[in-house]
Amino acid sequence: MLSYRHAFHAGNHADVLKHCVLVQLLRHFNQKDKPYWFVDTHAGAGRYRLNSEHAKKNAEYTTGINRLWTRNDLPPLLADYVEQIRAFNPDNALHIYPGSPLLAWHLMRPADRLRLFELHGSDYRLLEKTFADTEPEGHRAAIRQADGFLEIKSVLPPPPRRGLVLIDPAYEDKRDYLRVIAALKEGLSRFPTGSYIIWTPSLQRGDARGLPEKLKKLPAKNWLHVALTVQKPAENGFGMHGSGLVILNPPWTLADALKETMPYLVSALGQDEHASFLLEQGES
């Protein structure tokens, strides 16, 4: 089942949360001279035009990145994130939204490496074109049309023994909830000191509600769970009312940065009075 296309959702509230955290984690990795790898198991197309037919269909970016675009009171974590998006929109008008691979490429250093996997044929070809345009010599990014869940074992541990892994499936196939856990068990067994970001949708179905608790029980040294609710769950039980991230082996500074950021995001991206956030951390 490969019907999901992220172009329909680019720049929405889930992307804002995911990417502002990703920027901070990459900043943390850049503090040391030693190189690292960024692994994206579900890389998507890499770059999205917000005036495309896909993006305009639901215009989800209007309740996501667009609500932050002209603000001058952003807390530091969000200000940094928005500044990265501005780098792809030099005329100061919001036309392009970078996906996780391109955002990471922009922040990473010449010695750092990207390993990108995308199974959907159309998005894989777009991802190839994105990086052919961005990095024509192809020294930093290796791209494969492959199942990222299965490819974890092919790239871990990374040779420099420093790495950040993003696992961001669509969960359109309910088996993804089990495959996330299996992939992380494999990853942690091979690379226990790595950092892992797992995106989770806020849905009313039981496997979605139970996923964060399962992730927190994995054998990482510690974990951080952040979630943003933007609206009341639909009465018919369908639709996503927010999203979250579980970060395994996070930097210790991330929790404090999110304590300042999340109330602002609730105010800026909330769509009704049920908007809220959750922030918790612990040891496995």
C-alpha cells in the first residue's frame, strides 16, 4: 500500500513540530567536530512546492508554517527553525517547504553524511532530482529506493559511531506500528548510543494511542516524549488531531528548549480550545 504522498501535508502542524526538533538535534550534533550520519527511513520527495496542486488541495501549511512566517516574537527554537525555511525562500514569500532530508542537508557539514530511503516510486524520483539539483556531485547523500524499516541494519552502526535516525512512516498500513518497534529494536541492538526520532500520529485508534508507551519501553538510555494537540478529536473517530515525537537518547538540553516552545506552539497552531501539549522524559 503506497498511496500516501506527503505533498498533501507539507508544512502542516506535524511538520512544524517534527522539523523544529530536528533542527535542534542537528545543531547539537554539529557542536562536536567529529562527523556523523543522518538516516531517514521514509525520506519522501525532499522538497515541496506549496503552490502545487497537491499542497493546495488541503492547504495544510496555512495552519502550520504559515502561522509562524511573519511572527517576530518566536522563541529561539522556533526562530531557528523558521530561519532554515527562509533559506529556501529567498524572496521572503513562502513557496517552498523543505522535507527532512533537505533540511538536514542544509544544516549538516561537509564531512557529515546522509543515508536516505524512500519506497514510493514517484517520491523516490523526486528525491533523486532534489539532490541532483542540490548536490550534483553526490558526495554527502546516498539515496535508495528501498524499505527504510528493513534498511536500518544496512547503515547502523555508522562508521563515525555518531548518528541520528529519523523514522517517520505514514502509518497508512497498520503494520507500521509493529514495524517501527521491530526496526528500533534492530537499530538499538546495532547502535545503542545513537539518537532516534520517531514521529507518531495522534489518532483515536488504539495502536496509535499505545505507540508512545511502547517506544518508551525500548532499551535506550533515556527518552523524551513531546506531543502537540491542535484540536478536539473528531466525533466520527477519523482524522489526526495532533502528533508527537519520541526521541530516544535525546540531548539533555532539548527538554528545557521545548518547555519554552510548546506553550507558544499551542497558542499559534491551536485550532480550538482543546489545543494542548504534553512533554515528559524518563529512562528506559
